[in-house]
Amino acid sequence: MDFGEAIGVIGGVRQKIHFFCMDVPQSDAPFVKAYPRETTEAFLDGHVSAFDFFGKVPLSILYDNTTIAVARICGDGRRERTRAFTELQSHYLFADRFGRPGKGNDQGKSRGW
């Protein structure tokens, strides 16, 4: 799962959009949904929409260290999760995994169902 940015045309106006992306190994189709900003609401809605699109919730999801999900990275590498992310994870019961800070190449796919 990750967010990206692009320039889109909405109502004839060029503007920056932020898009939520999720893919899973068992699917040939990635899920992408655009939002005006990368916000907690977009993060949560993106997950709910992706789970609906795939028809399932993955067993685990790999994240970068976005402040929407991670309040703080502790010295031992543990993450203190934000309240919103903790509630999402508690509701849908998926495991989280996080890339190493500053290592963009850790980003990968969700694992399993």
C-alpha cells in the first residue's frame, strides 16, 4: 500500500492529485483511487475501498512509514501506530509490516489472504 502523486484534469482544471494504491499477489488488478489530498480520511477510505474491490482483506500489508499510520519509530524498530490506523487494523484484523526508514526499495506487495 502506498500513496502517489500525479497531475490530473478535473472539470477542465489541471491539479495535483494523490492516489491510494494497493495490490496483492493473487490479483492481476491493482486498486487505485484518487483523492485531493493525502489525509487520514483518504488513507482509511482507500483501505475500505480496496478491501471491497478485492473482495477480501489481506493477511498482511506492507507500508512505508507514513505518519498517517506511524506516530513514532522507537529505537528498537517498533512502531507506535496512530489511533486511526490502530482502529482500522483492529477492525479488519490484518497484520502490518513496515519498510526500513529511508529505504524506499522495501516497498512491495501485500502477502496472502
